[in-house]
Amino acid sequence: MSGFVIAVDGPAASGKGTIATRLAQTYDLAMLDTGLLYRAVGVLLARHGGDFDDVEAATRVARELTADMLTDPAFRTREAGEAASRVAVHPPVRLALREMQQDFARRPDGAVIDGRDIGTVIAPEAPAKLYVTARPEVRAERRFKQLRGQGEAVTFEDILEDIRKRDERDGGRADSPMIQAPDAVLLDTSEMTIEQATDAARRIVEAAR
Ligand code: C5P
């Protein structure tokens, strides 16, 4: 790893995506949203009629995935998040997506990478690591508003249930579980506006520079 890498991990709807985007702007770094890779694998697999538990089929999709395939708005839906966490439990799928992520981490200027296992597995040497979280109810409220804004007919209770299930699956899987790296700084955004959370994230990064 040569450039300055900022690893931003944490659960769904914690604010990590927005924080990562803003850090990338502040430090003029390229950004990779690794959740999108898993979302793409889940959605494309389902589109081809595949089963989420079919490890071989899911791995084939992951191996064939390229960066230019990531722009489909279907990858941003609630269903896609669920599909992503189903395929993300398979070690060969994770392995197939690892190289693309580690190549990104080796960019000469550095990068901001957000996900679940960036500070632990993808870029353990990253000089700046954040673990962004918030209470499940707060995250559900944020995701609910976002999905409603996209026109999805969802209820708050459905979303809270999704978030709880996803936390359990992502945190409980054997391969690269969602966990705070020992050297990551915890940022709980439950009581923060996005501006406050971004300022706090910048201070954490400044301390690591
Ligand atoms: O971050 P996002 O909600 O888009 O991620 C969707 C799902 O992809 C997560 O719930 C998780 O199961 C999986 N994921 C992962 N490792 C990453 C990023 C995402 O397992 N680095």
C-alpha cells in the first residue's frame, strides 16, 4: 500500500457512505463503495435465476464483475442490500472480489474505501480507520427516509427488521465478519447531524495523517 488509505467500516445506514464520500472530497481521493460490489453480485445472480446459496454460481458472477458494471440503480434498492448480505457470506465470493478492492487500495494517491472488512481484511495497513455506527432505530429511520425518497413502498418496521437481520448476518458470518478493527476509531453518529459526523470523521483522519 503506497498512498493514504482511509478505511471506513460499519453497519448499514450508519452514515459511513456519506462520510466516506465527503472525506474523499476533502482529501481529493478516489472512493470505492465496496457494498456495491456485493449488491451487484446478488442482483446479477438473481437476474440470471441463480440461488443465493449456490456458491459456485455466485462466485462466477463475482469473478466476472468489472467496475463499469456498477452503475445500475437496481443495486441501490432494499432487495439488493438483502441479496448482497446473502452472497457476502460465501468465502469464494469474498475472495473473487478481494483483488479489485486491494488494487484500489494500492492507488498511488491513496483512496477512501467503505465497507465491512476494509480495516480488518482488505487494507489492514491503512493509516486511518473509522468504524462508523449508530443505534439500529436511528439507522432504520435514515434508511426509511432514503428508500421512501426513492419511491419504495416500505414501512419503518420492515426496515428496522432488515437492519437487525443484516447486522446479525454480517456480524455473525465466519469469513470477514463486520467488526471494529482494534486500531479503528469508533464514531457513533446516533446523536449527530451529517455535518457533525463529517467534522468528527475529518478530525479522526487529521489525527492519523
Ligand atoms: O454497505 P452496503 O449496505 O451497501 O452493503 C451491502 C451488504 O454487502 C452488507 O450488508 C454486507 O453483507 C456486504 N458487504 C460485505 N463486505 C463489504 C461491504 C459489503 O460483506 N466490504
